[in-house]
Amino acid sequence: MPIPRLLVTRVFPPDVMARLKQDYDTVTNEDDRPLNHDDILSLSQNVDAILCAGTERFDRALINTLPENIRMIATYSVGYDHIDVAAAADRGIKLSNTPDVLTDATADVAFLCLLGAARMAHSCAMTLRAGEWARWTAGEFLGVHVTGKRLGILGMGRIGQAVARRAQGFDMQIHYHNRRPVDVPGLENAVFHETADSFLGICDFLSINCGLSEETKYFINDDSIAKMPDNAVIVNTARGGIIEDAALIRALRSGKIAAAGLDVFENEPHLNPDYLDLDNLFVLPHIGSATVETRNAMGFMCLDNLDAFFAGRPMISEITP
């Protein structure tokens, strides 16, 4: 049986690339730039499957024009809003993603964003780096207290649950809004909110941990922010499109929202430049899964799924419509 041929759209960690090149015939993108539709079509003419990242958009227009030889797309991400799942199913193209392996790393970054925003980490650090810290005063660098506050978690999946467990170490009161209640050992005291209005009203802190969908697109907007307590803190480590940028920027400028911690942005890496003028914003460049161990595990899960597919075995994490 010939070795399957893969289009690999980005340069992944060295251990992942080594296994790729050992087990597959690969077409690679050595420039490591996000590929557009024309690039993908050009490079996929003679491959059996595609290993992509969240930086490549597989919409219906692209999927409908992919060569007949494409039988699978494995995405190096847990989210798959960049792939039109229904269009792939219509073409008989199998899909896989990388759940579970990045849960802890992303939850760690969610709490980094939460603490960094609440305690004014950005403005504190910039003051030091600029040589502008002249003396201690009792009223300088005042942030928002974390311990004992109410934490609202939007999306109580694997990552949301991991955030909740970390929050318990800070004696935070856990509330969540989800499609349905969850029954998870250790989180029995977490309060389920069926409606968004009930949920938003208790969010001293809001951690966004849901996927991006038609229901969650711009969930954070002027109306939802108005329903939150004054001086709340918003954290997003999920998808940038869940927040309407202009609304959050207005709320941060007015003080309605005390601070925000963001690891993801709409249209990243081209984030709204108005964010960068805010002192009450803690920002990171989408590093939720950025540890050596986690990024390797993501790549190995992609390869395990590809191995299973080509061997005719069930995949570990198949995406279905």
C-alpha cells in the first residue's frame, strides 16, 4: 500500500514534523504563512488528506472545489469553526480535531488572564519598565479583589470545568451558563443558569470558554454588558468573535467593566488597535495551548487520527455534523 500523502499547511513543533515526515509523504509550507484558498487548492491536487491549523478557513466554497482525492482534514485545534462541517460531510470528507489535550494549558492561561486583568498587571509592568515608579503609595495600582467573588463561566465543557476547579482554590463562587446542567464530581456546588440574563447578572468575573457559533457570536455586546455588575472583569480564551470589540472597548473606557484579559481576538493577529490604548486590559497573543508538551500532544493526536483513518480504524476524535 502506498504511503499516504499529506498537505501540511503550517510548520508544527519539531517532534510533530519529524513523525509526520517519517510516516507520511508530505507537502509542506516552509514559509509557515497562513494559506489562502488558492494556495490550498494548488497544493492539494495530489494529496490524500490535509493537516491544517485554525489559521486556514475551509468554507463551503473551498470544500466544494477541493480535489476528489482529499479524503480527510485533521485540524490542529480543538475548535473547528474555521471548517464548514456540513460541507465536508456532503463531500464525504472526514474531519478530526484535538480535544482534551489542551484543556489544562488553556485553563491555566484563562486564570493568568483573570489575575492579570484584575490586578492591573499590564499597567503595573509598563510603569516599571518605563522607569516611572518613583515611590509606594496606598492608592496606586488598585485592582479588583479575586478571592470569594462570583465567577461566571460561559461554556461548561472540559476547559470551563478546568477553570472552575482552579477558581475553587480562590474560594470563588462558581456559576455557569451552558446548554444543559453538568454533573461533574467536585463541582456539585456550581450554579447552573438556564438564561443568559440570570447568568450575566451575577458575573463579578466572566470567563468565556465556549465555542464560536451563531448563538455565541457577539454574546458580549452593549446589551449583555449592561446586565453585568459594575466593575466586572471579562476574560476570553475561547474565540475572539464571541466579543463585539467596540462594545467592550466602550465599557472599558467608561469603567463599567473594570478590566479585561484577552488571549483571543476577532480577525487575529490584526486585533482592533483601540484595545492597545487601554491601561485596564491584559492581553496575550493566543497562547492558550502554547506549552511544548501541549503543542506536541495536539500534533500527535492529529497524527493518531490520521493513522486510524488510513488503517480503517475509528478515529479518536472525529468531528461529525
